[in-house]
Amino acid sequence: MTKAELVRAVSQKTGVDQVAVLATIEGMMEVVKETLQNKENIYLRGFGTFDLKHRAEKTARNISKNTTLIVPAHDLPHFKPCKEFADAVSAQK
């Protein structure tokens, strides 16, 4: 599903015009990015958690050039659905 399809679906479900829904969705995405950049987690009860996973520094290999390189430590955004959400998705066949 694309962002445009999501906006259309939410607009139809709520009866709110698409321009307002688009602004709300884009605002939410911006707040999620800013919050994770500040190293804070987001907990949405009944939906899930947005948090950061830390990856330690490691040595990797470029097999085509037969060289090694260092991958620096970094954080990756991560989403973990709540149990009810995961169960609802896995129940669909």
C-alpha cells in the first residue's frame, strides 16, 4: 500500500477529507522521525512500539576486492507490533 492509498483508505473510513488526512499522516511520520533522532521510543498502545536497535562496530569483507572494512556502530529504527496486532495479522489466511 502506498501513502496515497493509505490516505484514501483512511479518508473513506473516517469521512475526513484527503488533504487533512495527508497532513496528519505526514505530521505523524515527521514526529516519529524526530523522536527517534532524539533517542526516544514511541509506545502506541494497541499498535506497537517504535524504537532504536543498536548495532555494534564490526569488520566486514568486500569479497570482490578481497579487502576488509570497518562498519561503524550505528542505530537502526525498529518497529515491534503489540501482541494483539501480531495475533490479528497472523490469524488472517
